[in-house]
Amino acid sequence: MINLSLVIMLLLTFTNSPAQQKFVPVFESGKQGYNSYRIPAIIRLPNGDLLAFCEGRVKDAGDFGNIDIVMKSSRDKGKNWGPMQVVADAAEVQAGNPAPVVDLSDPAYPKGRIFLFYNTGNNHENEVRKGHGLREAWYITSIDNGLTWSVPVNITTQVHRPKQPAVNKDYDFPDDWRSYANTPGHAMQFQSGRYKGRIYIAANHSAGDPQQQSVDYKAHGYYTDDHGKSFQLGATINLPGSNESTAAELSGNRLLVNSRNQRGDIKSRIISISSDGGSSWDTTYFDPNLPDPVNEGSLLNIGSKAGKAVLAFTNAADTAHRNKLTLRISDDEGQSWKRSWLVYAGDAANDAVDYAAYSDLVQTGKKEIGILFEKDDYTSIVFTTISWK
């Protein structure tokens, strides 16, 4: 006798498991002058081109040192990638945490203008947390699809609150923020409603001396409503240990921010909802449907259904290791994630290797999502696509 339930389950499993998934190398460690490549980010331009960014780390894979932001472009939906270009080089300090977005609402640039937000730093993160160093916030722009870039603009005093009077009196704030980082991954722009045109960059900071379980970390965001002329700090997410974040627009003028739990006590993603574009938070909670091993994730609005935002999300969906990269789709603005695809998984028994770590999402078509992710212990950053409809 045929077990109908078992047959249906097997069919669903097959449907949601990409067969012969193709991974196109975009950045390969040890090549083109960099020992390691990390922290991927990707956007799609109005003409359909893809721009992939990451940190090019010169000497080693460490988070501090001689680090540039590099970029490659693709004109065929990620099947092939052009030559590498250095877009941010901070000389004696590191440049990292690329957060790109295309501003599509500025009448001065009807074809769109690319913003690339990034951070610089002059010491290791743990030393900056102790007050021995400074992280700054910058952006550059491009109006020719990334071929050339503007002079960097320093927005540290607008979006950061460091107490560094010995370094620069402009940075003498009472809040004593120390470590500071964008996203990682793409930034976002509201496409409709009251906040249409607002560019929002999810971020995080530490405040005061380092604390046990990293509770000195909290997520926040910043935004511009005038195409980069000025910036406002959004509200801090009042959950100690909230860290690297990614954001997406919901219906009804709302914003969803999805964050990493640096404390590691609960191995799930942190969800925060704002009804005023990130100026304040209505609610913050852990989503048990999004397991996470204390890692980065990527969130993307890919359309709407019955008046609600359709969301895509990727992360290493393993509570123990950076492995089992999984794409999930929600038709109800993150209330549930009924469809999922295992994008990549290595040897689950080898806990010494991070098989699938950081990722970023881009919509390459109405039925297709592109995923740029760190593969096989950071030996490469690769691109792949999944048909989700």
C-alpha cells in the first residue's frame, strides 16, 4: 500500500533541493593580490547588471589590517564576472563593511545613483571595544554603473556616537559608542508609502567597556531622506547582544530588521519591527523559525502578495556551525517561512570548517534570486541562483 503522505513529503523535498547547483567563483582567496576575501554584498542596477562587493584582505583572513573594498560586475545575471576593481582604499587604516544600494528616487539622477556605505578602522575590534581606536562611517557614489566613484564623504558625526576627544573633539559624545559596523550586505531603500525614497542602513555598535556575553553590543540603523545630503540616526534596538543586521520594507510604512544574537544564548535570529521607518521600534523578539549559529544573514523584499511583502532570507541555518546555507521565502512578511531550499552544505561532522558563512541576496528576475556567499572555509565567495517560483 502506498503511503501518500510520504510521497508528498519526498516530492516537496525534491522540489526544494536545487539539483546540480552551480556555484560561480567571484572572488577566490590568494588571487589578484589578496590573501582572503570576506563580507559579500550585491546589488542589481536598473539596467540589469549585478555589482558584487567584498573586503579584499591583503595579508591574512583577519578582520583588521590592510583591507580594501573590491568590486566585480556581471552583465549576464552572474554567469560571468568582469575584472576586479578597488573602490575604497583607506591606506593606513582598513576599509570594510560594504553596504551598497541604488537610489532610484532622486530627480537629479533619473537613471539612478549608487551609494556604497562603508566603515574604516584603525585598530582591532576588541581593542576598539576597549576604547583603543576609532571606527568611522563613510560613503561614495557612482552615476555610471560603478565604473567611477566619487570622493569619499565622512558621515561619522551624523551616524556614530564615539567618545574620542583625544583623537578629535568632534567625536566627544556622552554615549561612548566604540565598535561600529554597517549591515553586512546591501542597504535598502523604501519603494512606497510615507517613507518612499528613504535609504536605510542597518548597523550595530558597542557602548562602554566590553561586557560578558557581548551585551555591550546593540543593533541600530541610520537613514537619509534627502539623497545623502544629511543623515539621521534611527533608534537603537533595545536588546543587549543584538549585532549584525539586515533590513527590508514591509507593507503599511513598516520596516523589518533581522539581527544576529551575539550573546549566543538563543540560537535564533532577532526580529525588530518599526512603523516609522526605523525611528523607533514597536516590538523585538526571537524567531524560532530562523535558527542561527551566531552568524550573518541577508533579508530582501522581492515583491508583494495580497498586499503583503514577500521576503527572502538566507543564513547558515545550523545552530552549531556555519553550514547549511538555506534560502527561505515568506509570503506573510516574516510571520512564517513555509518554503525553503538548502543552497549548500558541507560535511556536517567536521566542525572545524565553516562551509557556508556570510551571504547576500539580490533579485535577478521575477522568479529568480541570486545568492553571493562565502564558501568552504572562506576560500572563495561564489554566486548562485535559485528559481523560487
